[in-house]
Amino acid sequence: MEIFLSIIGGFVLGYFTSYANEKGKNKAVIEDTQQITEEREKVTSKYNLDSTKRKIQYETKSNSYMKYFNLLDELSQNGNLEAHKEFLPILAKFNSDYIPNAENVEKASKAAADFSNSMQKIMFKSQDKYLKFKNETNALKLIAGEDVLKLMNEIDEISQLSFNVSSQMMKDLAESIIEKNLSKLDLQKNTLENLATKTIVLREELTKEIRKELSEI
């Protein structure tokens, strides 16, 4: 009987020991599974978060760069067309006021003064547009990459220089016409054309750098 109880006891002890071991193993498996699941969820969450961040960053930058080019076009092409439309009537009025009265110092001086004042108004409008361009693109420079930022600053410098040359050209125009000496105007015109060419080259380089920057997001 004692042997039987010993066998039974051993069997029970072995069973519970085995049960405890299996339970421990199952618990460990469950814990490992939970840990793996948690890690997977963390990785998935991080990936989704990173993917969302990249998407937002891409859309923000691409929209901002598109706005930059639109503003640049507005500043150059549309601004030049508007200034040209305003300039022609002013020039026509100056010719009609000055040419018939070239020998009359008082009338000729008034025609030149009126012309100068009208040109200043055009330049003030151009200056306002340029300042608007600068202000609206300053925020973009905070998120631009180093290479893109460098090209944008170079374009800004050329734009400012072009504006300065244009302003001086407008100031010298009446005097050049009165003195019948257009050499200074020709020099200024050539300078503006060279600056325009440089701007086109820089825009092409900027476009390439923007594409590169966006592809790396």
C-alpha cells in the first residue's frame, strides 16, 4: 500500500510538476507573444507616424515651393507687363509735353518733372510687390534645405539688383531723352538682360535641387 501510495504520490507530484512547468512555458510563450505583439505595434505605429510625417513634410514643402515659383513669376513676368502698360502712356505724355516745348525751359522742365513723378509711382508699386515677395517667401526659407536656400538667396540678390538697376534707369530716362544720349540706357538695358539670363539659369538649378530634396523626404 505504501508503495502504491508512493507511486501515486510520485505520479501526482510529477503531474503537477509537469503541469507547473507547462504552465510556466505557456505563460512564457504568452508573455513573449504579448511582447512581440507590443513591439510589432510599436514598430508599426512608428512606421505609420514616420510615413505620416514624411507625407506632411512633402506636401508642405512641395506646396510652398510651388507658391514660391508662382510669386517669382508674378514678380518678374506679370510685374513687368503691368509696369510696361503703365509706362507707355507716361512716356507718350512726356513726348507730347516735352517735344513741342523743348525750347521753353519752364514747360520742358515741368514735362520732365511730371515724367519723373509718374515713374516714381511705378517704382513704388514695384517695390511694394518685391517686398511682398520677400515677406511671403521668408517663411519658406525656414524649411528649405541648405542647397535650395543658397539658390533662393542668390535669386533674391539678383532680383534686388535688377530692381535697383531698373529704378536708376527710370530716373535717368527723361534726362537721357532730353540730352539725346542713350548710351547709359543701353548699358542699363544690357545689365538687366544679363541679370534676367542669370535668373533663368538659377531657376533651372533651383528646380533640380527642389526635386532632389523632395525625393529624399
